[in-house]
Amino acid sequence: MSERLDYNHVAPAGAKALGGVYGYVMQSGLPATLVTLVYLRVSQINNCAYCLDMHTRDLLKSGVKIEKLALVQAWAEAGDLFDERERAALAWAETVTRVTETSVPDDAYRAARKIFNERELVDLTIAISLMNAYNRMSTSFRKTPQAVLASAA
């Protein structure tokens, strides 16, 4: 796989705008590990190699155990490995990311609202939307994952 173009170089203002949203999410008060788990799950759904590689590395660096990372895709079957907020965030991430299939049903909204206050849920949805945008950019332009670059070196 070779990179089609460097969207950060071609449209730096657009990349900066996305970065501004990322900065907002990171200062929103949502725990960084929770947000990054959501980013990883969204990237799994969208099959974005670049983002999968990046967020896995970020979670490992932050101390998340490999056993937990291995089960992100199957979080609903992972028992207590994921806490209540993580499970709610991952469920919300899945239904929002698959909006064309799910239409984000009322029961999913009610379940998320039991765990997250209004502001948290809006911020979480902004994070999910941002990762969907990044996934589409990275996949469309074939951004090369760090693991691929390292193996080629």
C-alpha cells in the first residue's frame, strides 16, 4: 500500500481544523483512555489501518493491557474487563458509526444517557464523528501505518 497523497500537506487549513476538534475533545473532560478506546473501536469498524495502528500504540503507552486491547472488538462479551462507562461509550460509538444501518435508535440513546450527562454525550459524539472523518481521510488517501513504515525500514 502506498500513500496516494499527503492530505495534511495539500490542505493544511483543513487538517488544522480537524486538529482543533481533536484538541477540543481532549480538553472536554472525557478521560483520554475512554476516548482512545472509542477511537480504536470506530477505526475497527471502518477498517482504518493507520488509525488502528496509532490508537493501539497510544493505548499501550497509556498502560492499557494487551488483553483488554485484544477484546475491544468483542467488548460486549468481555465481562468486567470494560467498565460501565467504557461499555456505554463503545456501544454508542458503534451505533453512531453505523448510523446508516442503525439510525441511532431511541433505546441506544436512552442507554447512553443513563451513563453520560448531556455535555458528555455531545462531546463523545463529537469524538466519534471526528474519528469517522479521520478514518475516511486516512483510508481514502492510504495513509501508511507506523507499523508498515517500521517494517519497511
